[in-house]
Amino acid sequence: MAGPHESIRVFAASRPSLRALWASRSGRFDRLHLIVPSDAVVGEPVTVRVQAWDEYERLHAIEGTPSLDSTDDDAAIPAEVSFDGDGPSVGPGNPEDGVATVEATFATTGVQYLTAEYRGERFVSNPVRVHDADPGERTLWGDIHLHSSLSDGAGAAADGFAFAREVMGLDVCAYTDHDTMGFFIPPRWQRERMHDRYFGRLKRTTAANNDPGEFVTLFGYEWTKQPTKGGHINVYFDGVDGAELFDSHAEETDSYEGLWERLREWRDSGAGDVLTVPHHPAEAMYPFDFAATEYDDDLAPLVEVYSQWGSSERPGREGNRRPIQMGHGETDSPGTYVQDALALGHRVGMLGSSDYHGPYPGHSLMHAKPHLPSLAEWRRDGVGWGHI
């Protein structure tokens, strides 16, 4: 298993040049994103978020007014969208100037798209299923694996929730800060801070931003076996008030099996419901070995198969087109892939989240070219993995 000193070598070897960082202080317009709810009903307006981004994944101020169109010839939409500086004041870059919202009302059922044209380029929205009546079930979007400055991330969870709702149009969001952390922060120090005040602060922030029916904030934390002693597990509660911190350094919960046993006792006491989700199980530094674990299908019915780390479904040599490349890359150890879990008879569902360490849910910047954050980001968010 890789150690912290090897992590330092990995980051040192992949560091960008100072010239490239200096050039990244300002970016150029790169593209527009159009975010529309995945389901709509004929005659009922939906909110469309139009975003302008630069090549460094920062919101970008643009001049002029992009024109709008739709595959639904009878849809009621504005002919143009204006970026007038009244956008939400959250996000990287120039958020007030880089986000605009308009309303669209579809008139024709089926799968429809919105399009925008700007400076000779055409940009297409996500697909929208337009129904003739309320479909009963709708496709919703969320990002439920994020970190703030309460552990090793950058920025406040409150800013992240605002970005999720106002900029990305997400329906569900969760911050899962580490119970311990062994790279920036000594594990026992982080544990003390979480027990003393951070866990309670995250509970209050989560509850304050929950808006049932409009924007749901889930509460959880990341059980983080440190330093480099195994895989990580996100713990999610069905409520906030009764949630407890069962950390990875406590004697009774310092193993996967111990955590699940204690969580079962907590659930059986009537305190609430809970589930756990192992993530990046095939990462070389933090592998989760399904074969060597008394896996609990009841309390761990899901695995985070994909995040900014890459995919843990199967090894790259077996056709995985998006293998884990971040950190130390994928492990060679058998038993750590989701297909291994299925072969062992575990009926695990799969989900994807970002595991982004900054206040930008639904918009990980990990694939962007190396760049310097804006001065506003430094002042607002501080320093964390989200800026490295």
C-alpha cells in the first residue's frame, strides 16, 4: 500500500510549470452550458440556466447576447439571453456575469433540446423529456460526495450548497467531510475538531439549506481510515438531529465491520436510518478489499463506482475506458473492483459523485488545465485540495 511520502512524489512529478500557472490568471471564453430539468410538462415553464465558462472551468463574463432556439418549434423561449451581472454571487471566476436564467415552456411531447448560438458556435442543452401530464416520477440530479474547509477541502459548505442550487440546478447535495485526515491535517487533530465543533457545524449548515420539495441536503461524513490503512466509506443519515459521529479512530469503529455493527445498533435503537457507501475502492493508496471484508449488503447497498478519481468498475487492462488515474492510480490487488464484489455475490448498486474538494458541487474542476484560482477564490475559500 502506498504511503504519504509517495503521494508527495506523485504531486511533485505532475506539477505544472510556473509559466503555465502565470498564464492562467485570466482565461478566454470557451463554451456555454445550458442546464434544463430532465423532465418537463407541456405548458408548464421550467428554469433554464445558461452558463459561460473559460478553458479553466471558471465562470466567465461575456459580451453580447447569445440567441436561443429549441428542437420544439412551438416552445416559448426568449430569443436571446442576457448576461447582465445579476447572476448568483457564488462560483469560480466571475459568477455574477457568467450565469443567466430564463424560462422555457415546451409545447410538444418527446425528447427536446434547447440550443444557444454565440460567436458562430452552437451549444446544446441536456435532453429534456416533455410529457403531456405530470409523469409521477422524474429524473433528479445530485452530488453527494463533497469536502469543505472543515476537513481537507476549500470553501464553506454553505457556499457549495448555494452553488449546487443556484448555478448547477441540482436537486440533491451532501457534504461528507472527513472524520480524520492524515495529509494536510494530523488524523487525531481532525478527529478532535470534528467531535468538538465541526460535526455540529456541518449538521446546522445542512439543515439550514434543506428545502424539501425543492432542494434536498443530505447529511453525512466520510469514515476515513488513516493514515493509508484501507478504503474510505461515506456514511449517510436520513436526518440531521439524531446523527452521530462514529469515527475511524475509535476502538469500536476502527474497522469496516466494527463501523457497521455500531451503525446497526444505532439504527435499531430507533435513532434513525443510515446507509454507507465505499468509494474509489480500487485506488492504490486507499483500496477497499471486498474479498477480505465481511461485507454488509444491508448497510452498504451501494458503491461509489465513479468519481473524479476514475472508475472502479473493473481494471483498465480489462477494458475500463476511465480507470483510476488520480493519486496513485488503480491497484493491482484482486477483490477491489465492483465487478469483484458482484462476483462474490454482493448485490451492490452503483452511483457516481464528484468527491470534489471545493464549493462547486456538480462541477468538478479536476479535468481542467492546471491554473491559479482567482484572488476572490483565495480570499473566500482559503487553501485546500480544491485549489491544488
